[in-house]
Amino acid sequence: MNEKKYVIAMDQGTTSSRCILFDQKGEVRGAAQKEFPQIYPQPGWVEHDPGDIWSTQMGVTMEAMQKAGASAGDIAAIGITNQRETTLVWDAATGKPVYNAIVWQCRRTAERIERLRRDGLEETVRRKTGLIPDAYFSASKLEWILDNVPGVRERAERGELRFGTVDSWLIWNLTEGRVHATDYTNASRTMLFDIHRLQWDQELLDYFRVPHSLLPQVLPSSGLFGETDKFGGSIPIAAAAGDQQSALFGQCGFAPGDVKSTYGTGGFLLMNTGTEAVSSRQGLLTTIAASAGEGVRYALEGSVFVAGAAIQWLRDELRLLDSAAQTEEVCQKLEDAGGVYVVPAFVGLGAPYWEPYARGTVVGLTRGVTREHLIRAVTESLAYQTNDLLTAMKEESGLALGSLKVDGGASASSFLMQFQADLSALDIQRPRCIETTALGAAYLAGLASGFWRDQEDIRGNWDCERTFAPAISQERRETLLKGWRRAVRCAVAWAKDEE
């Protein structure tokens, strides 16, 4: 038995930072979470203050350790999981950011991606990176910072600056600038990394005019990144992985064909495809999966840009809710959404549509529609969007799906999970611990540090809390899906200039 008691999972998300301490059974022993401000300089633009990311992550880590009564000597390792694609550039000497972090949701570079397509690089990007060219990924965000912040390109070319995704930013600060690194999963989301050759791609770096000196070293997700003494003693940083790949690992999705769906700020469906990088023609992405000590693994991914963020919109902007948890009670009291569909394309539509100029749409309004109907329609939109991804993934992979493992904050809603089962005609399996993103980071770090022996050691920790079985007729399912498809066509039509 390892003499250390816990592994720390730092889970740096889009709207909040959290930290969880897990014991050897995968049980939560200390947890803390703090939201931080979202910055919207213009419509479709989203930023974070890098200082907020760092200070909230430090604060919740110390708070979680305090709740567990843990000191540095009790911690086997730290695993980091993070919002992906979000782009930061900072001074190599001082660690001071040159600009706010540009968040994955930000659409400011959509026109730049149109130019990339006109330049004939779409197929090159797909072939090398597994990605569909989009403003979602880091490359065009990084180029924007280099070209639009005064003096930054010159400083970058002199080797004075560093670029990173959020994991790199945290590792840099935790090691006081000693380590500039990322992992394969985060690198695979930058649109600058060749996922087959496992290296930064010179052709894409040249195209976006990115100096090599900016780039972090790329390492496997599970392994030693460095050490930090920020918590009263030396603790190894032994894992880093993008949040969705981390969640797949936390769901014990180790085998080809294993699938999970995360309902967070966005919605993400991932399927492990093993050593094969499956190429998609249905708007899915080919990406690197998190793995521990067995060479690189790949996954197919579908991305929904706005999932839980739509519930936050109901709460914060429309003020129709006091808390996100209220949706459960409201939805259960209604028979249906009253014919209303909401397509929450606030920042465009992701897979399988990839329509960056689509905008949020509400259809089917009548005089009888109430606040409650609107809340239910927004909640249902999470399941409709996930079902679109499931349909594409089944066709793409040729694998029959018998069930779907779920996680993320919104998966706590039994209404939403039942509706997902009904729409998808699949059994939905919700684990007892839905914090699988953090758990994946903990597992990756714990395997690297010897806290857990092997994957079989942690597979026994996975425990299904509830299974939701489909409970509606095929006819009803088809009617619901037909209405959703019409609503999506309306959102896409808005994006077209019809003048």
C-alpha cells in the first residue's frame, strides 16, 4: 500500500476552477470550487484574465487540502486537467501575460479560418491535426494575439514570450517558470500539432507565423512534468490532460469502442479508437486520447459549444432561475416543452454542423408558452445536440453502441438523462462519481507516481449509480427529432446573408 494518502486533481474549467483530493478507492476526500469572471469585449468574443485562472486554482487547491486535513507530505502527485484550446501568451522572464486568455468559445478569428480555407489548407489541417479548421482551436487565436497586441510579434520573434494552453500556464506557475510543457491531448487541440508524427508541424507554424521559441515541450499525459513547492513541500506534477480526454480516462474508457458524454459548459462525446486514428467525414474530430504508459491512443470526438452554458444563460442573463439545479424540478412538472425548441448556438454550431455564424434560435412560440416551457426547451437542447453527435459517431465508427456513460455537472439531472435515453434509444449509465474529469487527471497522475498499480487497479473503482432506459415509442422519438432538425435549419438559415 502506498504510504501517501491522496492524489490532487486540479480541474481548471471554463467558468470555474476546482480541486478534488481522491483516495485510493477513487473517493472524494476534499473538494473546493470557485467561479471566476467571463469577459465579453464584443459579441462572440470571450476572454479570461490569466491571473483569475491562476489565483482561483491556487485558492481552491489550498481549500481542498485544508478540508481533507492534508499536507504536502500526504500527496502522491498532482494531476492537471483543463479547458482546452484556450490560448495564453506570457513573458518568459516575468511570467506576465501580454493579453487576456482567449477562450475556446471565442469566435473573433472566424473570418481568418475562412481565409485558411480559401488558401487551400483545409485538407492539410484535417490530415495532419485530425481537426476541422475552426476558430475554436488555438492556432488562429495565437496568431491574433501576435498580430493585434502592440509589440508582441517582435517580442515573440526575439524569443522573449511563451505560448500555452491552460495546462502549460498552470505548470509554468507551479514550477515558477522552470517547466514549459504540455501533453499530447492538449497539443492535439492547437491545430499546430501533427497527431501522427507527434510533433509541432512546421508547415502550419509557418502558415500562422508562430516562432518555435513560443512552444511548450510535448509530453505523454501520464508522467513527470516537474515538481511544485507551492503547498508547503515538494509534490510531483505527474499528469496533464485536456478535460474531455481526462473524462474518458476517468470513465475507464480504456478500450476501443468505449464512449462517454460530458455535460459541462460545452458538451463532448468521445469514443476511444485505440491505436487507429479514425478519419471522419461527418464533422467529428480525430484527436489524441489520454493514456498511461502504453504509447499513444486516439479518439473520435464530437463537440457541442454550448451545453451547461445555456442553463447559466437562463440563470444569469434571463434570470429565469435562481440556481441551475432548479431545472430538474421545473422540467419534471411539465409533460413536454409546449412545442418550443431552443438551439443555443450563441457562439455558432459545433459538430456535426460546423456553422460558425449560426446564432441562438427559439422556435415554436405560441401565446401559451411559459417560463417553464422555455427552461425545459433549453434543458432538452443538451440532449438533442448530444444525440446529433451519437448518430454521427455510430455511422462513422461502424460500432454498435449498447450504452453511454455520462458525466459532468448537468448529468446530475435525472430528467435530462432520461430524455437523453429516450432520444437516443440507448441505456444511459451515470456513475456514482460524476466528477470523472477530475478523476481522470487523478488516475493519470496516480499511475505515473505508483499510487495505483495499473488500469485494472482503478477499473474496480467505477460504480454505476443509475441506468436510464429508453421509455418512449419510436414514433414519438421521430416526431421530437424531426422538430429539432427543423429548429437547427432555422439557426443555420440565420447565418446566411439573404439580402
